[in-house]
Amino acid sequence: MSAADPLAIAPVVLPFVIGALLLVTEARRPRWQAPVSITTAAALVVVALALVARADAGAPTVTLVGNWPAPYGIVLFVDRLAALMVALVALVGLAAALASTSPTAGRGPHFHGLLQVQLAGLAGAFLTADIFNLFVCFELLLIASYALLLHGADSRAVRPGLRYVAVNLVASAFFLIAAAAIYAASGTLNLADFARRWPALTGFDAALARAGVWALIGVFAVKAALLPLGFWLAPTYRAAPVAVALVFAVMTKVGVYAILRIGAALGAGTGDAIAVELAAPLYALGLATVAAGVLSALAARELVVMVAALVVVSSGVLVAAIASGPGAWGGAIVYAVHSTIVAALLFLVAGTTGVQRGDLRDRTSAGPAAVDRVLLGSLWVVGGAAAAGFPPFGGFVGKFLVLSSTAGAGVSTGLWFALLGSGGFLMLAFARAGATVFWAGGPPVPHAPSTSSGVRAALVVLAAATLALIPAAGPLVRYASAAAQALGAPAAAFAAVLDKRPVDSKAGRAGP
């Protein structure tokens, strides 16, 4: 018998298998691509919601995929935070699959198969309990993202695409070196096992393990687009086709998630909720990233670049909140959910607007208006207000929780400026761009395409999710607070991972 839990492995196996089948059959059955991809993404949403419900109802779920115990085998760990992030992946993946049905989505011929492979990599990165398997999932999602970015885009994507590939290849090399250093020092790459061994390391082993951890944080800082390592993000997102940019909206959250997981796990071993030596530099980098993102948004002359700046700001806010201590983690989780959905919505609005304005594309200059400027302009206003953290949107709730948890602490002044100041400047940038593009424009370009049914469906999905966070604020805050509490006291999670026994294949029961 297998120790694998079908519900836990489905977010990885389902899109991976379907993606492989789509890539194999795309030449013979091209009409199957979109329906199968959309159906798979919808099924992934259902599976993710089931995982969220189960994680909220009980203890974390540990799955031994190869029926080998930790720290030797592949372990999937599903707690509240992991399940919630998988749900975000599924939601954004569904919107991307729907939007790709538009003839103007700019997708390549292999889009749907590659999309499913990338969703599998993203889900695996959030579910794995092992540093090496995290590297494998990183590479899986990155390989798919390379192909998605370059094979369906125009000539403008070549240079930023190659830069994106080069930066991530270097980061991946450092990831592998860091993992090797940690294994050499501690003899394990399972995160729970490493966290237990971390306090006992001494001498050269302690120094080597610390260097490996710092290298990992640097790699994750690249993935999260933290200053000064986030220079690749805006050009990459600008060059990405519309449907591809939606999935990219969730990719930076993988880096933030990994920083939180490793910082919380290792901090628990030293008696603190997050390693003290990581907190100060991460806090400073987070605030600097927020400032850089705000300046980029104010200087942006294209809608997509403005939304990319919003992604940078959200990464900075999240990392600064994480470094502020476990009290701010619940608010950070709420803000992560909100900012990911809003960024995906705004990417879709900006990309659709660019398609409908002819040669002017999405530049923030007076000229022809979008064909559906009322719909797109209204969603731009809603998304801009939500991105700025105006009440009653979910971003306001997340920011309020972060600020209230750090009130009176030494870090609160910088966070107040970062969270409230960035919101005001972002609203200014989005309002100025919206007034120029949607309300000061002239007649639409003749024969410009209107918003397709697939894009409209994707807009409905993302806008509904954004608005649903308003009445769902109470349950989401409770869920996020419970997730943050578990992160701050991970002893039970460590025990669940390390004490999970494989199933005896002969007796059909857990082994000794």
C-alpha cells in the first residue's frame, strides 16, 4: 500500500500529468487544449478548497509520497498556509486558462501544457517539506515559465526574456550550492529535521550551515524581487503575454513564502519565532523595496509596468512584515492573498487595454480609448483602490492587522510609512494613469478587438474573488491568525513530519 494521500498529491500530480498529455497531443487534438486545461484548473480549485477546509479543521497532513519516512523520502506537508497558497495558485491558473482562449492573448501553441506544468511546480513549492524538493519544484516552474515567456511573445520579449532566464539560472546555481552546504553541515535537507539539528551545530558545521541559510535567503530574495535583486521583474512582466502575466503574479510569492518558512523554522530552534540575525536585514530590504516599487509606479508610463511595480511593493510589504515578528504574520498572510488576486486582475486589465488601443498599447498617454473602456476602466479603479489598501478591501484589513500587531514596537514607524505612505502614492499613480487612459482618450481604434468571452470570464473570476474578500474578512483573518500561530510554534508540525511512519505494504498498516 502507499502512504500517499490522494488529496494532498493531487495539486502536483493532476496538472503535471495533464500538462504532459496536452504537450503530447497538441498536434493531433488542438481543440482539446483549452477545454481540458480549463477543466483541470477548475478541478484544481475544487481540490485546493478541499485542502483549505481540511487544514482548517484539524492537524497538518503529512504525506510520504514514496512511502519512505522523513528525512529520507519525499514529504508533502499541508497546513493552513500551504493549502491557502495552493488555492491562490489554482485561482490564478483558472483565470489564466480562461483568458488564454482569446485570440489576442498572445499565447504560444504550447501554452496550455506549459501552464499546467507551471501550476504543478508552484503547488509543489508550497507543499514540499524538503529543501531539495523545493529546488526541484523551483526548477519545474521556472522551466515552464521560460517557455511560456519566450515561445508565445513577440520580438520585444527576447532581451528581457533572456535576462530573466540568466538571472534565475544564476539563482538556481546558488540554490544548489546552498543546499549542498546545508547538507554537508547537518546531514539533512528535510526542513523539520534541519530545524531540530540547527541549535546543536557547532564550529565549522555551524558556520557552513549559516552560510547556506544566508545563500538560500539571497536566492529567495531574487525570486521575491527584493531590492536590489528585483531589476528583472518589470521588463519581464512587460514582455509577457497577457495570459502568462497572470501566472507570474503569484511567482514572487514563492520567494516570500520560502523566506517565511525557513525563518520561522530556524527561529524556533533558537528560542525566537524568527532568526534574529535574519530579521534586521530583511526588514530593511523590505522597506527599501517598498520605496523602490512606489517610485517605479509613479514613474511608469505603461499600465503593465505600473502593475509590476505593485508586485514589487507587495513583496516589500510582506518581507518587512515577516521580519517584524510573528505577531504580524497573520496580517501578512491576509495581505498576500489580497495582493496576489488584485495584481492578477490588474495585469489582465492592463493587457486587455493594450490590445484594444492599437499601436499606443497600454502607454499612459492620451489617444484612442479601449473599446470596452467602461468595463476596463471600472475594474482599474476597483483594482487600484484595492491595491492601495483602501477600506473595505482586503488589503486594508491585512495592513491594519500588521500595523496593530507592531504598535509601540521599534519597527512600527517604518512600517507605518511603508504601508500607509505606499498606499497613498499608489492610488495617486493609478488614478492619474486611469484618468489618462480610460477617461481622457478619444474614439477607439477602428476594428479594434473587443473583450472576448474568455477574458470576460477571467475578469469576473478575479474581480469576484477581490470583492469576496470583503465579506470574508472575518473568516480569513481567523484562518490566517491560526496559520501564523502554527508557524510561530512549529513543534507539532516538526513532530508530524518526523514521526510519520510509512505504510507496511504487506500488512496494509503503518510500519513500526
